[in-house]
Amino acid sequence: MHIDVLSLFPEYFRGPLDESILKRAQDAHLIEIERINIRDYTLERHKKADDRPYGGGPGMVMMAEPVIKAVRAKKEGRLNTKVIYLSPQGVTLNAKMCRELAKEEHLILLCGHYEGIDERAIDSVVDLEISIGDFVLTNGCLAACVLIDAVARFIPGVIGDERAADEDSFEGGLLDFPHYTRPEVLSLEFEERKVPEVLLSGNHAEINAWRKKKALEKTKKCRADLYEAYIKS
């Protein structure tokens, strides 16, 4: 998969996209991530890419022209591209959506800044608006990082054991079950909290039943909406 990230501040991405699993995925050429400065596509001699909004109001709005030019430049020569605008007004990102996006060949992620982007640019070049939650960030860069990380997990080879993605929270309609780690000598009991006996039994049927029970309890406690949907299904 090739991902182009369009932003006014491309240096923002150097930390989170160049570490850990995402770095290894790029080194293995499973993902290619390119950072593009939208200012490079403005004709304004001071590289200005935002201005005051029509109708008045606080803040600045990103101009339509450089945004459209940047998107079209990155789409050129590619047949299958999905352009996503990271926006509080978008549909809420979820695991199912990430799994579907992982099948795409080319994603262009458009990061909003200030009060957002001129609607004419959105109407012209954006295929989908996505939000990562019901809150507002200072810019769309962090939201783009979240989307890249969440989508990358479903690209074959990115995670060492692909079963991990299939068994995580939301995949079966429930939240994840509790996890406990070895080594036994040091961690069977920690601060008077013990590893559940069932996990030491070696009985996989009992372990799976315990994990399902705990996942149900966690979901009911923390996400009543998911629990009710699961019970109905």
C-alpha cells in the first residue's frame, strides 16, 4: 500500500511513523508513506495556503487551490486511489472500516488545519471524510497517524502473528479479554494479585470459555452499546 499524507506541517509525522511496527513495515516495503507539504502547491509567493473565511468568524481556512493541486498531483498516474479527509464532521473510524481500507492500493490522507478546508476542495477531490472521535484536535495530523496505524495492522505481514488482529477488541463484536504474562517465577503473583488458575491449566477449551466470559463482562461494563448489539446478534 502507498499512503500520501498531505499537510501544512509534514515534519509532524517523523516521530510516530518512523518507529516500531510502522517503521518495520516500511523497511519491508509493505507500506510506503510519503509526506507532502501542501504549501508546495500554492502560487502565493510567501507559500501561504490559508486565509480568512468568507462571512467572517474566527480563525483561518485552508485555501481550495493548493489542496486540490496537491491531491491531483499525487493521484496522477494511479488508477485506484481513495482520498480521505480527516475531519470531526466525518464518519467515525472503526475496526471494520480499517479492515476495508487495508485492501486499498493507494490512500491520500488530507489533514485539516485551523478551521478546516474550503468546502470547494472537499467537494472536488475528497472521497470520504473520517473522524477518529467526537472531539476536535488542533489539526488532522494526529488523526492521520491513528488511521495509518489502525489500518496497517490489517495489511498482511505487518503484524508478526496475524491472529493477533483477528482476536483484538471489536473483531468479534466484543472488547478484548484480560492478558497475563510470563515468566512464571516472577509473575504468578504480583502485589498480591494472582494469574487466574484456568490460564495455567493447559485446558484450551476452558481457557477459551474463560476468555469469552471475561470479554463479555468487560464489554458490558465499559461499552454497553456493544454488549447490547452483541446479545441481539
